[in-house]
Amino acid sequence: MPVKNRFAELLPEITAWRRDIHENPELLYEVHRTAAKVAGLLRDFGCDEVVEGIGRTGVVGVIKGRSDTAGRVVGLRADMDALPIVEQTGAAHASKVPGKMHACGHDGHTAMLLGAAKYLAETRNFDGTAVVIFQPAEEGGGGGKAMVDDGMMERWGIQEVYGMHNMPGFPVGSFAIRPGAMMAATDQFDIVVTGKGGHAAKPHECIDTTLVASHIVVAMQQIASRNVDPLKQIVVSICTFRTESEAYNVIPQTVHLKGTVRTLDATIRDFAEGRVKEVAEGIAAAHGATVEIRYIRGYPVTMNTPENTEFAIDVAQAVSGQVDTSMAPMMGGEDFSYMLNARPGAYIFLGNGDSAMVHHPAYDFDDSAIPFGSSWYAGMVESRMPAA
């Protein structure tokens, strides 16, 4: 394929961008160096418009095709932020910033989209407008929502939008995707149980918060096993159990629980929020304790539009011929969901080979995947907006 051949030629240059970004990781919205590098390269490529500061620190580049008779506008998105993890790869391009690393491959996503932008600006072999979107704060900051709320879709008239993420354990060059729910809604909650503290030798004079909280932890597991249709996916996990005391002989006054709820269906999501509150309040009341509950809705379900998923599959098939179109949905979350809520589109996975899993200190993006990812990004533009 001509596109694939061009990206093989560009591989050393794109790899250098990727490794520079990897060496200089930035968190959430504080991606100032990365965003400046992205904007500078887009201007060097000859993009028709480059705008910084969308969604606080996001960058948008606009590339017009040879003609615009079709009037279609396609958005392509990559995330830029890193994670607060101490890197343990031992790579020559390892993080130079203590306590921060690109442990999820966003450096690779950004580099691949930059490569696609360079190619598209060179060739302009399409009829319409490509909008390349570089997003901050995917790792818990809701940068996708911030860019949408900033009017990005309306400002550039984006009609459909596509994103990609690398996947360790899948062969390099392979793709995986499914129509409908691709990744889960990610909600979280805090539960503070208050009882009556006292001496451990006199539990009858106390309201034992550790006992009450333990009942809550166990009962929460029944939301999935006994309250929700077994064919509907849900995960309820209590991840933190913290008391105000570390003494051996003190029954604490309060216990703080933290957890997460993952769902793939809006109705189940609503039910789970109500049920978490009912379970915690009911158990506390039965033991004479009280609870304070803070339930926070996070990223919505990442929902691939069926028609756009087919377009993504066709391009992936043309790029590599290795496409899993029936992968199971994942219970992790992704804030590209906000963009898919605003416009139809699709989100696809790209194999990262036999690497450590994402969010692991030994993870690194596999640079040999770059030609495949860049080809897919560029192919989505040329496929959706073929030159007249």
C-alpha cells in the first residue's frame, strides 16, 4: 500500500518524536511541552490551521483536501498525557521526569497521529477536511469532555470522529474492534461509616464501624451476583478500606470505603448508583451506624456507532489484514466516549505485541506498530473522503 510504504519511510522520524515525548512525560492538563511540540510540528507540516488551548491544553490541526465538494469533515483523536508512575523499562529513552512515565502509550498515539498529519498535509489525496485532535487529561481528567465542551465539534464542523489505543498481548499490526459498547462507564464512590468508637475490650459499648463496613463490602458483591441480570455486565469493587486508627485495641469512630462501578448499559448504570446507596444505608441503619455517600459519575460508555465501525474495520483490513471484529467489551474506561457521545464514530485497538500491560512500570510502546497506526489514521480520512 502507498500509505504503508510512506510510513515505513517516515518511521525513524516518527519514532524520534515518540521517544522525545516519552522522555518528557506530563500529567493531565499540564501537557504544555507536549502540546507545544505537537503544535509546532503541525505548523511545520503546513496544516491549514493550528489552534492551541482547546479544552485548556488540547491542540487541533486542520488539513484541507485537494477539493471540498463533498463537504465532509472527519476528526482523528490521540491523547497526550502520561501517568504518575516510576518507570522501570531501562530503555535509553526512559522518562527523565521522576515519578512520571508514559505507561499507557499515549506517546505512541500522539506520534502516530502526527505521522498521519504529516502524510495528509503532504498528499492531500482526499475530498473534504481532516481535523487532527490532540487531547490532554485522558487519565482521569476528562480532557475529552473539556474539548467537546469548548465547542470543538461545532467550531470545525466535525461530522464523525475516530480514535485508537494500543493493546499489549495483541500481535503488532493487528487490530480489534466491535460495534456498540466497547468500554465501560467508570463511576466511583466514597462511603464514610460513622459509629461509636471505643475500647476493643468493650465492643458492647460501641457501634463497631469495622464490622458495619465489612458487611457493606460483602453485600456490595451481591449487586452483580444477585441484583443484575447475569447477561448484563457490571463490576462493583471496593478498593480502599481505611480506619482512623491503627491501634490494636481501638474500635474506630469512622471507616472510609472507596470503590468503583463499571457498567456497559445506561439502565444498569442508573440502577447500580441507587443500589450502592441503598445497600450502604440499609446495612448501616441495621447496625445503628450512619453513612455519608458521595457517588461520582465518571466517563460514560465508549459506544461505537455500527456504521462507522464498519468503515474502521475496512481500513484496518486494508492496512494489515488482521482484524478481530468480535472482541469482548472491556470494563476499563476511556474518555473518548465524550467525543462519541457528541458525534458518531469508532474506537479501535492496535496490537502492541508481547509488552508489559498498560499502567505497568515496565510498559513501553512498540515503535514497530507506528506504520500500522499511522496508516489507519490516514486511511480513515482517505476512505471516508475519497478524492473526486
